Amino acid sequence: MGILAWVILGLLAGAIAKAIYPGYQDSNILGTMLLGIVGAFIGGTLYTLLTTGTLSLSAVGFTLPGLLIAVMGAIVALWLYYAFVSRRRIY
């Protein structure tokens, strides 16, 4: 998959995941794109683990099912981020 396809998939998956996930996510367009790309890897890896039973790092392609898996992976990434990172700011 080309770089432009990764950027588009990342933007779409990240924006949809941020719209679905409750609460306010403070990030810019680059953060949204990275969230979607990380979501594609998390979703692809979880999909491979559930369907084949093997753990391998894989990503989804730029298709409608791939976009849905990337969105689910981005939601998991947001949940993990907010589960392990404190929301308190230290000034």
C-alpha cells in the first residue's frame, strides 16, 4: 500500500474513531492520521490473531472492511491511551 493510501486511511479511520469515542480528544490532523495508522496495525494484528490464531504484526488494506477494522483498532488505541495516561497536567 502506498504512502498516500496510508495517509488517507489514517485520516479517515482516525477521524471516525475520534467521532465515535466519547469525550474530547485534543489532537491535530497529524495526531489523527497517526491514530488511524496505529489503529490499522492494531486492528490488523487483532484480526489476524482472531481468524488464524497466530500473532503477527499486520496491517489492513485500503478497502471498506479494512477501514472498519482500522476504526476498531483506533478505538482500541484511544482506550489504551486513556487507560494508561493520566489526564492530569503538571504545570
